[in-house]
Amino acid sequence: MKPRYLIIGMGAAGVSAAEAIRDASAEAEITLIGDERVGFYSRPGLAYYLTQEIPEKHLFPFGKEDFQRLRLQILHARVVDIAPQEHYVTLHDGRKLAYDRLLIATGASAAQPSLPNTKKLQGIVKLDNYADAQDIRKLSRRARAAVVIGGGITALEIVEGLQENGVKTHYFLRGERYWGNVLDEAESRIIENRLKEEGVDIHYHTEAEEILEKRGKVVGVRTKAGQQIKCSIVAYAIGIRPRIKLAESIGLQIERGILVNEFMQSSIPDIFAAGDVAQVFDPYSGQYVIDSLWGPARLQGRAAGLAMIGEGVPYHKGVPFNVTRLAGLTTTIIGQVGSGADKDLVGIARGDSETWRQLPDAIACQQSFDINHLRLQIGNQRILGSIVMGDQTLSQPLRHLIARKANITSIKDSLLMPQAPIADLIAAFWAEWRKDHEI
């Protein structure tokens, strides 16, 4: 009998697992189950779809022929129950599917704001998926003003998307600056100033008290300070919550996500997890963390797929590395750069790695010129993290130096001198260091 592999989730982790299984086994029966009719698409691409920088077709990296090549059975359905002892799942329509090995790659959902009057009103939006992006674009055609609530990457994606579609945008920040648990003050101000130049109204120390409605539609927001802002769109991006309901129902070991070992195996041997729903060991912090980034999801999915067919290659979480765009400015975040240790899941923005939140015992030095900005987080003998804004020349060198724990004691004193030419010092050190190390 052919081995049967069942994958719940058709995102980056699920598709990567299916590819790994098929590459290793021509005979395996592989079934992908997804509850989105559009199938597999690029979640990072939604930000560029919102701003109309890319057409819809560029969101779909796999065509029909790619799935045919992999010989996958695709089901657009929702799994409502798992029977781990009997090895089958139940779908929403009552069908039962048997499996030998199961992968849970159900991803995560946007955390809901705790506001009164948040019933399903026309105009309340998030950016979880493709349908959400379509909804935002559709509403933007007639909207004059919008309010965005949230402090991370996804909130900024929505702000830029609305502004680009001609919607006057009010951006609520709970604190005194943007993304303060990852960026330093200079970096936050760079982003905020660029937003203001584009016409965004930033409201500091502001929280929504109530969403105002009329005949089932959003008409405004009342803040806790009593201010009323007229708008027809309210968007929120206050963090994510892994979709762990199925895992909880069968007693898998869970903290914030499904706890897995280095082979992405859960506490039930024949069930694996990968992507936003999985909680993996992070050697940099010594903790189990959720890494809601596209690259790690792909790597975790591949590791899970290989383990499911018995060809396990352990997944080792690498140094956190994320290239994103903040207010139109290419920004690379590497390693440990956070300025806070808040573990509250609601505060974890999609695209954020929890490792950034671990504040190391380190010295920060920085260099900036106009919109080119470089910050290093330096420990006793090595660079622990870095943020590169604008010019990305040093992004890959810093990634290698941080991941390989390069000893920088020879230039540390120079880096810490007032007005030190940090970029030049790192570039020169990299040129010498790479001669003696295989990259």
C-alpha cells in the first residue's frame, strides 16, 4: 500500500513539505487541504498588491502545471477533527481521510482587537490573506478616510496600501513612536517622517475606544481621549495567533504554538507541524519561539516533509534575517536588535521574529546619513544584530558575520569611537575575514 501523507494548510510550509515528499518519493500519496479557494499564493506579496505595484498574477508562484508535476491531490476544505489513534481526519462536509503521517501547517490569524461594537461591520478589515487584500482595495475605491491600528510591519503595509489608493489615513500608535520594541528612536523617526511626508496623520499615545457605525457600516472611531475621527475603514494589525484549535483538541503539547523537535515532530509521533503554527527551539535565545516569516516557513516545511518519509534532516533555526519595506525604505533586520522583552503574543507582528525581542547585554552603535541608516548591536567579541536601512550593501556581509559569530575584537574599539565610520570599518573587516572563511 502506498504511504499516505496528509497536509493541512496550503501556505509556504505546506507546499514546501509536499515538494520535499515528492522529491524523495515518486509513489507517495500526498493530499493538501486548504480552506482558501485561491490556493497557494505569496503572503509577502500582498503588500505590493495593495499598493498596486504588482499585478494579481504575480501573487501566485505556482501554476496548474506545477501542481500537476507534483501529483498532489488538492482539496479546498476545512478539517474539523483529527483522530490520531485511528489515523484519519474529518472534513467540514463529513468526509473522512486516512493518513499515515500528518502535517499541521495551519498558519496564524490576526489577533482581534478587544473593542466593543466589533461585530462584522462593513469597513472593518485586516490583512491576513488574499481575500482581505481584495477587500481593502475594493473599499478604498469609495473611502475618503481610514484609521489603522497596530504597530508592526503589517500595520504599516496597510497604511501604505490605503495611502497609495488615495485614502486619507490616520495611524494610531499606542506609544510614543513606531515599532519601539524592535527599532531605536532614530529608526522609528525615519519611518514616521516618511509617512508624514506622504500625508499620513500619525496619532501618538492613541487607542481606539469604540468603532462608530451607521446602518451596519463604519462611520468613525472614538478614541480613549474622547476624540472622534470620521472614517469608513478601520484596519487592525495588532499581532497574530497561531491556529492551534485542532492541535489543542487532540492534546498535542502546546505553549503559544505546537511544540516540535528538530524534525518538526509534535508530541504525537505521526503528527508534525511547521510554519506560523509551530514553536521551534531558538539557540540564540535558548527558548522555543514562533517565527512568522516566509523563509523559515519554507525551511520548516521541507524539514517536516523529509522527516515524514523517514529521511529526517534536522531543522536548525538560523540567525533571524528579514528583508522588508518600511515606508518605502528597504530595511534588513538581522539577529538580536530588540529593545524589549515583551512576550505577549498579541504584540508579535506578522513578519516579526521573536528573537529580535531578546535584548542582549550589548552596546549599540550606529551611523546614518539621510535615509541610509546602519545600527549594530555589539557584544563582547561579536556582532549580535544589525538593522540596515536604505543602502543594502552590507546586509549579506553582516548576515554572515553574525551567523558565523565572527570575532570582531580587532575593530571593536574603533567601532565605538565617536563619529566612527562604521560602514567602512565593517566593509574592510569583511574583506579580510572572508579570505579565511568559506562562505
